[in-house]
Amino acid sequence: MLKIEHLGKKMNGSDLIKDFSLTVQKKEIVSIVGESGSGKTTFIRLLNQLDVPDEGQIKLDDDELFTSQAGDRKINKKIGLVFQDFQLFPNLTVIENLTLSPVLNKDLTREEAETKAEELLLKLAISDKREAYPKALSGGQKQRVAIARALMLEPQILCLDEPTSALDHETANRFGELLVSIIKDDVGVIMITHDLGFAEKFSDRIISSRQFLNQ
């Protein structure tokens, strides 16, 4: 379980997030909707330790990732992130994109990483793109590769930043069905989105970014 307690973050001297608390369970899809500039991306960055909160704490199964008071952070690979622009390495093939980090960080041997990557690519129905480069992939295929790369480290929570922004309606629906299948593997999902219709169809809970400021 992800537990966020009394989270606070200021931007240019003003509160962007103030005294915000949230819990997210495994096998749950939580969508956060709201206008641009309302703190959604900052919230995702805080969860993924790309930024540090001014107040509050973030815990994952009682393992404290960091607290603002201590000014310390503990690297935790159990929260994964798929960026809006996917951020695949253009000079690497699909299989290389998936295996690079686990091998470099010595989480897996190259053989173990390739076996796991192939299993994920098969599950996500893109195993035929194993040796393709990102430039040869459609938007939906790039998204699946980015998700597979995030899942390589077996995160308990998967964060998605505007996952349907580049997808047509049909592809977005297929992606929603994919999300439902992912959470069956004990993964919780936090999704930042402008697409309220998609959120209503595929989320267990929808939270307005206004709640970042208790509005």
C-alpha cells in the first residue's frame, strides 16, 4: 500500500500541494484529473523521487521513502513511472530499452533480463517488435514498450503521466483494458489525465487536483 501523509510542496513561494494525504492499494487504479498547472505533474515527480517535498512523508508498505524534515531519501524501485513522451532511448532496440537498466544496476543478469523482457513483450502483444527501434513504432506501441520497461523492476505502484494524450479513442480503450490486466498482478496505478471519460471508464477512484489544496 502507498501511503501519502500531509504532503506539501511550494512553487515560487506559493502552495502547489498543501497538507495532502492519499492511500493507494494494490490492484487499484486511481486517476487524478485537473487543469494544467494544478500540481499533477509535480505530484508524480514527488512520488518518483524526482523532486523533494517541503512537508509530509511518503511510505510504501511502511517503508518510508523520504521525509521533508529529515531531508533524506531512500532510493526505491517499487514505484515506476511512464512519462507522457515515453522517453525511450532512440538508439536502442525495444529489447535493449527494457534490459539496459536492470543489467546496469545488477538487478538481473543479461540472460535473466532478456527472458523477463520477452515475457512482458509477449504479454503486452508487442513481441514482434523486439528488435525494432522506437522510430519504427506507433504511439501505442511506444507506450507499451515504456510500460514494459517500467514493469521490468516489478513496481508495486505504476505512475502514468497523461497516458492517452497521443492515442485515438479506440487505442485508448485498448490501453484501458491493458491497465486492468496489469493491476491483476498486484500493481497499483496512479494516472494523471485530462481525459475524464477515460478516467470514469477505467478508474476505481477519481481525485480532483483541487484536493491538493484541500479545495
